[in-house]
Amino acid sequence: MNYFDQVSEAAAFLRSRISPPSATFAPCIGIVLGSGLGAVADAITEPAVVPYAEIPHFPQSTVEGHSGCIVAGQLAGVPVVVMQGRVHFYEGYTPLQVTFPMRVLGALGLRAVILTNAAGGIEEGYRVGQLVALSDHINFMGWNPLTGPNEPRFGFTPDAGLRFFDMTEAYSKRFRDFAKEAASGEGFSLKEGVYLATPGPCFETPAEVRAFRGLGATLVGMSTVPETIVARHMGLEVLGISCVTNLAAGLGKTQLNHEEVFEAGRQVEQRLAGLLKRLAPKISAALCSDVKTEKKQ
């Protein structure tokens, strides 16, 4: 069975598990929760929970803070599919496996994804627990998930599935504006930043952090970028949100460890949940407006 057929089989199985027999569940937004942020799924009402282990061909997360479940339901009245945790290249997965879940989300018919992550803060002034909207990224992983034969059938919108496609606005500007407005409603300001992705699993050295700052990065982490590339290849609109869970190497006074990252994520979960609850209806309304415009054309 080829990769496209594996994605299709996984999506069909997942659709059968999250759509009630008496009604059609049609999610429009996918949400991926990073390290220590999995409990945000508790905000989902009428949840249908599907462990990754039950989904055909789906990779399994091995990292603490990534519980490994799909939670589908309503977030502030908006149908969403939430991934509690992701898989990473450093776990031993191939690029195709790392981005397999994002392919499945696209095959479910989603039009937008919100990608969250735990990140090290590079920019001076960042504080632990701060949320930052991604305006751009730098791929420092040494690989691209689209290397190899192009599969145009993954293009779920008219201009998607291309071999070469534009990444000028990898992270949706209108979604960032929605997020800033939602954050203001929650009583805090949301800055924008540039995320640099490394393959991991070790944290960066102080010299690397200084180099990354010179490249224009304000955040550093080990995920998100492959998912964003694949999402944009499929024509999905992307919002990225980083939680600053530690100050990058050389900027703080303590040694870096995953427990610190996990604990910082846990402390900011409720703030992130509040932001997403305000944000989901705004994004959903914009997507519905897009559909109406497309039909008129």
C-alpha cells in the first residue's frame, strides 16, 4: 500500500470513529498540542477520543507530555479535531512518518490548522509562560518533508498539491490578527516571533543560540516546521503559537531539561485554552465566508 493510500485508510477509519452515526461531524479546524499542552483538549465538549495506537499506520508518540490521542468535538461551538501530542524526527521516525498525522488531518477535509509548541525563547524580554504567534520560520532541520516524488492528490484546494509552491505567508496573517484580538479579550498581548526548528533531541548550545539570533530567529524548537510545510502543500491555512517554556541556552541561569519544559507548558494550558476558545469562532467564520465567496465565483 502506498503512502497516499495509507493516509486515506487512516482518515477513513478516523472519520468513522469521530462522526456520530446519527449526524455528520464536519470539522473545519485541526489543533496540534505540543509538549505539556495536551490538557487543552479538556475544553472540548462532546468529545470522541481515539488513541493513535488504534488508527491504521499512525505513528506513536514516545515523549512525555504527548499523550497520543485524537480528541474530536466542539470548541466554543466549532467542530474541531485535536491532536494531543505529536511525533518528532528525533524519535527515529522518517519525515513521511512525522508528517503523516498532518496528511490525515488534511484528508479529513480541514481547511485550517493551529499548531502549538513548546519553544526556547531567544529574543531578549521573553519570559517563561509567554505565548507568541509565529510570523515565519527557519528550517534548520537539514531536511524537507516534501523531498521525493510529488503527490498532487494531496492538494485539497485548487491551487494546492504543487511541486513548487509559495511560502511567503506560511503562517496566515489574518489568523495572527484574529489571535491578537482574542488575546486582548483574554487580558494579555500576543507578540509575533520567528521560529527556528532543529532536529533535536539535545538542546542548543549557547553559540548556536547566538547564531540563530543573528539569523533572525526569536524562538527555537524541534517541531512545527515540517507540519507547516505539509499543511501549506495541501492548501491548509496555518496559525502557529509557541509557548516559551524556557530561555534558550546561555540566556537563563539554570540548566535546560524536559521537566522544566513540561511544567511551564502545564502552567500555561488554561491561558492557551482560553485563547483557543475565543479564536476558534473567528477562524470558523472566516473560513465559512471563504466558502461562500468560492461558490459565488
